[in-house]
Amino acid sequence: MSDRGHVSCYAHFDPDYTRRLLEEAINPLVDHYFRPQLVGAERLPERGPLVLTANHSGSAFPYDGMVLDSLLWRRDGLRTEAKFRSVYEKMLSQHWWMRPFGVDNFWRRVGGVDLTFDNFDRLLGHGERVAYYPEGVAGIGKGFGRRYQLQPFSTSFVILAARHRAPVYPVHIVNAEWVIPFNFTLRPVDWLMNKLFGVPFLPLPGAIFAITFPWAWYLACPARLTFVVGEPLDMRAMVEEEGETDLANPDRARMKRVAERVRQKMQRELDENVERYGRRPYDIRSLFRALRRARRRGQLGRALPISWTFVINRTDRDGRRPAARNAMHAALRDWDLLGFYLPLGWPLLSLTRALRKPPCGYRGMSRDARMRREGQFVWELDDPPLREARPARQRG
């Protein structure tokens, strides 16, 4: 692939922004609240192509993916070229209130890439290390009642890993199911929400609480997350075992059989790791020690869930505006964020977004500029060059 094509993979990634966000907002909640451990990371090569496949959970918000992403990048020294590129489902950020903490274009700015088959193909072709969740939206929306039950895997990673001879490294995420253990989903309700509003699922009863208090949409319990990197899988060998040799036009049934074999193997290994690391999902003693450490470091406020929305939004805005004139100005200029904490604050948040100027809102911006600011377009990698991003198709 050409150098120009490789640059296109980084077109929306803002490493300076991501480092600042980690330092000021993400690291305190990762280190002092979720207290993660990363096991077996020494197995991961420093260069790709490779595919990291992990089980998913969350039931509203993918904290498991966010924590794993930060751990891997910190382990690699926060170097731009060492960032794992997460491919994410675009529908998870279709509306501003579904984006992480309401931050515009969040996933792309921190290194994510729109999940399309062609993008996935080009990332591996560029030698990238790709983080992928083969359960897709179903993994996040399965609810606590189906915890640790892997949903059917997509076949795209099988085809592309075999085509590019990219090893597949399973990652077994333990205790993330306990981050939001109070939600469940109903398929008829999910179908209706997707049909009417483009929302893939509705977590109950958490969504009802979040309608009342917007910050609760991002509420999380202090589960101690464990990530276990498994031995690599050779997709080319597994595909050939099924009798498939035409990787340009593979037989779908054979690819589904391979994907199911991978799912069953990951399920067995996940069950073993849950038995090993999942006996105390919250580990309360560890939590108290971590919070005392956060208090000594002056980070306790940023480590607790009620502050995350405010801190992350303020950090995002501070990177787009001049420094505050004084302490009072710094305290008051983000007054609109109080809407996250007021009962039924969603209308206020929507109104202030329409009326305030950037970086707090969209007043004075053209429709096209606003869509780009929000990330309402499909990012298509090209080689070369990157095609002009086209607006996302709006749901009717």
C-alpha cells in the first residue's frame, strides 16, 4: 500500500487530543475506579497486521473497549504509530446523546475507524493492529441476564485475517458484565426503538433513570476489569481446513463455520478465565485502596462516575478554546453542562447546543460544518487518496 493511503488511516485521529484526554480525564477513572489488569499482553507483536478479537458487554456503554484501548496504548508508550485501531459500529454514535459523554466525533478522534468491510480490509493491508468485537452491537445489548454468553460472530474478520495472513489474538474480558449489571433488554422493544429512532437497543430499567438524570446514561459500577490475551489463531489454516481456497470470493457457509469454531473456542476459554478472575467482580478492598490513593493524588473527584461527563466535556472544550481569564470564568463558562445533572435535563442540553457558539454548541455553523463537527458522515479509507467523506444517510 502507498504511504499516502497509510496517512489516510490517520486522517481523523488526533493523538495530542487523545493523550490530553487520557491524562486529564480517562486515566483517573481507569486506574482508580476500574483498576484493570492486562494479562498476557506480551504475546502481542509490536507490528501488524493482526486482529485482536474481544468479547463485549456493557448494556449501554462500552467501558470495556475504552479501558482496553487505553491500557494497550499506554503499554506502548502512547506512540501514534503504536495505537491499536478500533473499528466501531457507526450506529452507536448516530445521535449526540449516544456518543461517549455527548462528545462529538469521539471514536474517530481517539483512533477509531468506521466499521466497514473495506475499511477493515485496508487497515490490515496497511499493516495496522486492529481491535475488533465480533459480537457487534448484540454483544453490548445482550443484557446482564445473558452475561458471558458470546453472541454469534461476524465472518468479516475470518475472511480478512485469512486473506492478509493476520494472526487473530482472542482477548477475554472478565467482570465487564458487572459494570452495568442492572439492565436487561427485550427484543420487541429493541426492534421498535431501532425502527423509530435508529437506536439499536434500549437498556431497561437504566434508560428510564437516564431519561430523568442524563448523567446516569453513563453510570457504571466499579467492577475490576481483567483482560486476558490468548494464544494467536491462524485463520488461513482454519479456513483451509474447511476446504476453502478462494479468499477473494469465499463460500459464506464455510466462513460461518470457521467463525463459529472461533466463537466456541473463545467461549470455553472465557468460561475458564471467569472462573479464575471473576470470583470477586468488585473487589471492594481493592476499590477502597484505589480511592484512597486517588484522594492523596487529588484525583478522587475525577475517579467517580458522577463527574465523568463534566470532566470529559470540559477537557474536550478546553482543547478548542483559549484559557479561562480567571477562576470564576473557568467555573462558569461550562454552565450548560449542569443540564446533565438536572431532572429531565435533556431539553436544556439540546437547546444550549443549538444556541451556544463552538466549542459549546453549533450556533453560526453551516449544516455541513455541523455534520462534520458531529461526525455525521461515513469515513471511507481509500488508497490513494481518501475520498471526500460523504454525509451519513439519515433514517426516516
